[in-house]
Amino acid sequence: MVSRLTKLVCRFARVENLKHQNVFSDFSKLLHRTGGEFWLPLPSIALLLWFLGNGTAALVLNRSYDSASPLPVDRRLAANLSVAILAINAEIDRRRGVTTVLVKTADPTLNRTQYEFPVVRADRVEAALARELKIPASKVKKLIGYRIKD
């Protein structure tokens, strides 16, 4: 009786084993036909790369960037503009006691610059503008044009 039971169990195990082999071989054939052998691991590879990239980015961005020898910084900035001045237009407003000066330059980034001075006499406007632009007063006198507003 034991041998009969053993034979029956062995036969059942072989049948089950063959069924599993058939299922796996069918699945393997299906994967091969559809290209699944290539496409199936791609999401796991993408997830792995995503986690590695995030980890690397976190390490790099959280790192301190203290330098051994900091660069020396000169805080004094000289704002000497060496642009060609095309024209200077001044509008004297005698009622307010203010002169508005518009300087047009050849530089496309600094096309127009506007200044306002609390003087109304032409010679004082020229002197103040020459001081502001750091150019000779004679050059300002040649380039300036006045408009008087009462």
C-alpha cells in the first residue's frame, strides 16, 4: 500500500511539474515573441537610476562649500564710464528751480541717462554735469542744448 501511494504521489508530482514547465515555457515563448525580455527589465533599471541620481544629487547639494582660502574682494568700485556721448539736452524749470538733463550715449545698453540738478543757471548746470560725468566742462559746453520752461 505504501508503494502504491508513493507511486501515485510521484506520478502527481511529475504531472504538476510538467504543467509548471509548460506554463513557464509558454510564458518564456510569449516574452520572446513580444520582445518582453528587453522591455520587462526597463522599469526596474529606470527606478534604480532614478534612486541613484536622487541620492547623488542630495549628496552634492547638501555638501558645504567652504573654501580653504577665500578670494580677496575689493569693495571699492569705480564707475568710470568711457562711452561716447552723442548729445546732452537740458530742460531748465525756473518755477521749480530744477534742471533735468538727459544724456544720450552711443552705447546700446546705456542709451539714455537722466540727471536732475537743483540749479537753474547754465554755467552751474554745466559744472555739475561735468563733475557727475567726470569729463571736462568744455566738452559739456560743446554738447549741451538748453530748453527753458517757465
